[in-house]
Amino acid sequence: MTIDKFEDLIAAPFTPMHPDGEINPDLIEKYHSLLTADGVVGAFINGSTGEGVSTTFREKLVVAEAWAKANSGGGIKVINHLGGTSYKECIELAKESEKMGLHAVALTSPSYFKPANAKMLAEFFIRVASSVPEMPVYYYHIPVLTGGYFNMIDFVREVAPRVPNFAGIKFTHEDFMDFLSCLNYDSGKYDMLWGRDENFLSAMVLGARGAVGSTYNYAAPLCHKMMEAFDRNDLEQARALQQTSIDMITLLGKYGGIATGKAFMKFIGLDCGEFRLPVRNMSRSDYDGFVNDVKNLEMDDLFSKMA
């Protein structure tokens, strides 16, 4: 299989919810329009940002179907995150994703019964990837949430000779040494997608060209400007824009974590509702303070704009 690498931003969309906590797939067409208008080249759905671990099998299908429908005319490439606890469920979701015509699928390390080593993780991955041999399959490396603290270069060495449809890794970890080793493996064959928005500039120095992140839902213009500055060797401007990204991301920690991303979406005009339990959502007074802090960032021209 020829690996079609991403060389731009891939948003990790939030799953829209109604006020009662049920999935709101009707909002996804408008969401798709926002991403395409921003020049985002992909959508990594049902992942951490998309609350994939908090939704049911059927709900994941509903979300995937809505993205497939919204993207029926093309525009972006949709990667469906399958999960990573049950390989049987991952296989079922992978096959459904293929039927829908999605671009690729991804899976994480099992997080309850954890693999003993990179070799056992590879066996799990191979079982799923072999079920959709004509579809690109990514590994999603996010050890802070899965506990899968394995060197990815060891995983790649196990998987590469045995999985023709292994596409690459969404690398959400700070181990730049391991990332570079994977990036250079087999003359740079695999698609290494950076997953930490707050230090994407550092990854670009190593050679990263594609990134998956939650902030690209609402601040893709900021990162695009940073990439443009890097490409013209204006490192002073690129560093300044990365710092602006850090200042923005700091608000996630200040207001409770991942749910703050949905507050950013509400701020730009696309209200995706709240996160499901056990994630804490901000109160009305917290949201007022959040809006004030966002305005103080003075980055209006760097946020996404609803049509």
C-alpha cells in the first residue's frame, strides 16, 4: 500500500452533544464546513477530544456516519478512532468505517489489561489491521492516558514487516528522540503525525509536517501562520506564535482541562454542548471568566470564524 502522508493540520473534532447529553449529529455538517473553510486537511474523529471512550459502539457509528455524509463531496480525510480495549470491537468498527468510505482508522494501546511490551502491543494492532487490509491503519500513541509507555520505534520494528497497511503513528508524547527514530525509520516511510499542539514547532524542527490536535478545531489559523513562518525561516515569528498557542492552551488547565475545548468552540460560535461524566464542565460564572481571559489574549485574527 502506498502511504499518503498528511502534511498539514488534522483537527480532532469534539463530539457535539445536546443539552441532555445525547449525540447531536446534525451539527456535524456545519462542523465540517468550518474545518474545510480553515484549510484543515483531516478530521480524527471519536478520539480523546471526541469522547470516544465515553460513547457507545452505536454512538461511534452515528458520529462516523455523520462525518462520512458531511464529507461525501470530499474536502477532508476522515480518520476514525476505534478505541483499544477490545480488539473484536475495534475490528467491527474498522469494517464499518471501511464500508462508509472513511480514509483510515486508528487505535490505541489497551488500557485496562495492558500489553506487557511493544511486541504484545504489536500483536493486538496486527489483529485489527489485518481485518481491513485495504485501509490505512494508524497507531495512536498517548501513553499519559493509556499507560502504554512503550518505545514506538520498537513497536514500528515489530509491525512494519508484517502489516502492509500500517500507515504511521499519531504521536502524542514528549519523547522527541523516539519520535525522530520513527520518523527516520525505513527512509521516512511512515506518516508520523505530531499530537502535542503546544510544541508542534519543536517537532517541525525534527521534520514533522502533519499534526493532529484539538486546538485546530478553533485556532487553525494560528498554527497555519506558525507553519508559514517556519517555512520562510522566520523563527522569531514562529516562536512568538507557538508562545501564543501555549498561552491559549494554558486556559485549558486553568478552567478544568479537556472540556474547556468545547468552551472555545462555543466562543467561536459552534456550541457542541458539554462533556460527559466524569469530565468536569465549567459553570456559567467560570465561562464568563474564561471569555474575558480569551479576549485578553488579543488573538481575534488567529481564531477560526464561523460563516
